[in-house]
Amino acid sequence: MERRTGGREDAGRDAGAEGDEKTDARTTGPAPAPATSPAPDPASDPDPDPSPGLDPDARWLALLMHAAFFLLLSASLTRFLMRHPGEARTPWIIALSITLSVLYLLGPVLGSRPTPRRVAWLGVLVAVWTVLVVLAPSFAWCAVPLFYTGLRILPPRAALALVALLTVFVVAAQLRLATEFDPNLVLAPPAVAAVATAVFVHMQRQAVRQRELAARQRELIDDLLRTRRELAATERREGTLAERQRLSMEIHDTLAQGLSSQQMLLQAADRTWDADRDAARRHVRTATGIAERNLAEARRFVHDLAPADLAEGGGLEAALHALAARESAQAQGALTVRCHVEGTPHAPLPDRVQSALLRIAQGALANVREHADATAAGLTLTHLGDRVVLDIGDNGRGFTPEPGAPRATGAVRGHGLPAMRARVRQLGGTLTIESAPGEGTVLSAEVPLTTLEDPT
């Protein structure tokens, strides 16, 4: 039987092979990443200082400043008592020192946020220190820890103003203690205040950068986890669609075709029962054999096993010969199916290739039996080394192939060719159809073997 090249239909151009399944494969795109808030600027953020409970550097610096404050306060009080014993202002100095200590201890209880209560506490603390410095200038160096406290609590501009005010008091106190004018007493306190402020601001900005980096890392991790979840969901949907397609093809190529054949045979038996009961009984027996075959296929299908013809041994060649003999017997002389094998495979064909080609042969012969009105059909399996080709031809009435023609809405038949194309496409092969009205049909499935690996 010669092939017709004028009616060849390339399966790769068929856009409707899996149209029904692809409508369910809509996948939502990745969710937009959350907007990243602008990084806080230490020069404008009223509270850029990290919480000491979360930042080890800030906690360490706070403990150091607390220890320095009480050390400087104790040293200043000791110096005053040693230099001015028995003076009338001594009780006041002691009382103010105790008050200043108690007020300072209340600071951590109030927290580090710039709340009105916290700002009021700082104002009272500075006021008590100022009175203490006026009465005893030796307490001036307690201002250094107060620099740190003000920079932590107040907005930048207010904090710098407080540092400048405290520096002025320190300079005035040092000048009061000096017996003669010394330029270092005027220049050293501002220099110390500037260095302390610069160090604190630098550490503050480093803390802000670390928080920003941690926030970006959290966002990246969240995006990665969300993307992985979406990818997993997409893969599940694709796997579900692929399994749905596989099940539909298996059902069509086994149970549906068998039931269709039984229906035709039983209808024929019903028509001839009164006139020719022997022929009717033959039809019934043939239908019974098909039912037994379908039952075996269904059981293997439930257990996800290979087609029954392949499971019986002998490989694809034996399964195709058995299929041809069975189709000829079921047709009872109306259709003769022959099988021919050309070439010898260099290695056993992969199981999935054998299963796919056998299902294609079953589907093609079912179409010949039901639609072609043919009297002869042939199966030709050709081994070409790096590929294998299965041709199914008939001498039926033929048709005009329409590449990419969609199925009619609501049609319950016509799943055969799309299923064949899908099977061949999954193996990286091609399916072609040569046909013309009145000239029969040749269907050819070509599967490459060089890129296939048998998973078994």
C-alpha cells in the first residue's frame, strides 16, 4: 500500500490536541513582592536607635555608659567631700547626688522610646545635674553619659542642642576650677563632645544599615519561600493535568474501544437473531471475548500495569501480531488485518515506547473498524536503528485531513487522534497522516530512540 504525500498532516501543527486539558492549566503568576519601605535616615528619624534587647552593640554601649555615669558621679562626690569637708552646701550636694542617681536608675524603667514621659525625665535629670554643677563644678564630667542618653532619646537637632548646652556647662565648670586660664579647658570639652557624638552617630547608622540588611534578607527569604510554594503548586497542577490526560488516553484506547465494539456486535446480533441465530451467537461470543479482554485491561489499568498484550511476553512485535489476529477474528471476515515487522532492534525498546506504539495501533485500528469502511488494513513496524516507525494503513474511504481542526463543542468521540499525537509528542516523535477521499489512509508514528532512556 503506497503512502499519499499530498494529505500528510504533521502532528506538531495540531494546536487542539490537548485543548480541553490546557484550559485547566491556568497558573497564577508570582505574587508581587511586598513594597520595601524607605530606609530610615538617622538625621530625620526621631527614634533610629535599635532596641538594646535586640542589638548586642547597643546593649553593650548602654551598660558601659551606665557604669561610667555612676563611676564619674562617685568620683566627683568623693573629690568634693575630700576638698570641701564640713561645708554648709555638703548636705545639698549629697542629696542632689542621691537624687541624680535615683533619677538615672529610673531611665531604663521608662524605656528608650522618645515618649513625652521619657523626655520629661531627661529634662529633670539635666536640671538636677545643672544645679549640682553650679554648686560643685567637679560634677561636670558626668555630662558624657548624659550626651549618650540625650542622643538616644531626642530627635537629632534637639540632641545636638542638648550636647552643646551640656558642653557649655562643662567648659564653665572647668574654668571655675582652674586657678588660671588654660586654652585646653575651653577646647578639650567641645572636642570630647564632638568625638562622642560622632562615634554614637556612626554606631547608630551602622545599626540602621544592619536592620535594613536584615529586613531585605527577610524579604528575599519570604519571596523565595513564596516562589517555591507557587512552583510546587504549579507542578502539582501540571502533574494533575498530565495524569488526567494519561488516564483519558488509556480509557479511550482500552475500555471505550472495547465497549464500542461490544455495542456494535450486540446490535448486529439483535438484528440477525431471528433470521440467523448462528451468526447472532457468533456475534455474542465475540462480544463476550471482548468483554473478557476489557476486564483484563481494566484490572491492569487499576494497578497501573503495562497493557495486557505486552504483559503476556514477546514484546511489541508479538503484541502487534496478536492485535492484528484479534481484530481480524472480531471482524468475522469483514476486515483482514496483517502485521509485518522490518529490521531488527539493536536493543530492546523502552517500555514506554512499546506501550505508546501499541496504544496507537489499537486506536488506529478502532478508527478503521468504526469509520473507514475498509476490508483490509496493515500494521508495519520498522526498526531504523536510531528510531522506530509504526505505520497503520487501510483501503477504506479515506478523508481530507484538516491540520489543527478543533473538536466540535460537546463531542464525545474523536479523542483518538489527539491522544495519539499526545503520546508521540511525549516521546519526542511525530505523527503524520496521509489520506484522501476514496484512497484509504496511512497513519505513521515515528519515535526517536537516541534521546530516550528507559526508566525501568
